[in-house]
Amino acid sequence: MSTVTSLASNTLLLRRQLTEITKHPLEGFSAGLVDESNLYEWDVMIIGPPDTLYEGGFFKARLTFPPEYPDLPPKMRFITHMWHPNIYPNGDVCISILHAPGDDQYGYEDAGERWMPVHSVSSILLSVISLLSSENPNLDSPANVDAAKEVRTDLAAYKKKVRRLVRRTAEEAYE
């Protein structure tokens, strides 16, 4: 397949996924284009899942798709400051399905847990909601070492920090 044909196919797939999310929104998030002329960058709003530490929060993120999508995964970065062991301090999300296909050089993930072209924007966002919903974040290979250490050593302080973050995002959403 030529590069032009491949890019047209990728653009069509992204447009279809955007239309699907817009027409049939899933509970817990919304998504739209950063700029109407660029299908490869999306703004995302994730609503903190009920009955979790993040409940009541409004978290802004950005999905950036490579030209090789869906063969390669997008990158997801929270714009809202986050405090979670599996989210880097700069906001980059560290979940298996956002890791390039193939074997994990460090041995933490099976190839089947990593990105596959059958994943969609919806499956990515549902995985992120699941990440925020989990009472047991992955502490084996944390993206935010300080948050992971706090979960291990002072869970009460970790929860307090997250609750403060959630309160701030809710206040900002209504300003």
C-alpha cells in the first residue's frame, strides 16, 4: 500500500472513531479535535470514575496519533496535573495498550497486553478509566516513582493528595 493510500485509510479510521464517540458517547469521557484541520490530535476530558479516589474530578488529556496509526499506538498525556503511580510526572500515561507492539524488553508485559491495531480510541479511554478506578495500581514498574512510594509507605497521604487534586479540577471546571 502506498504512503498516500495508507494515510487516507488512517484518516478515515480516525474520522470514523471520532464520529462514533461523538454520536454514541461512552460514560466517563468526551473527546474532540484540538484543531478541526488535524485528525491526529484530540482533546479528551475524563470524568473521575464513581466510587474511586478520582470521583468528581475533571481531567484534561491529549491523544496524539502517529501517521502509522493503527499499526502504532497514540500517545496520551494528561494536561491536568495527575498524581498516580502509572502516570509520569509530565502527564504521559503508562498503560500496556499504549506501548508499541511486540515483546517488552524489560519483561513486564506479554506481547498480547501491548498495542494491537484492533484497539480503538474507546478501548484506550476505557483502559485509562480502569487505571484510575483500580485500587491496586501497578507498583512493579511505576511511571511516577514518588507516587508509587507514597502508595507503599503512606497511603493516607497519597489519598489526601489525590482528593486535593480532584477538588482543584472540579473547581477549575466550574470557573
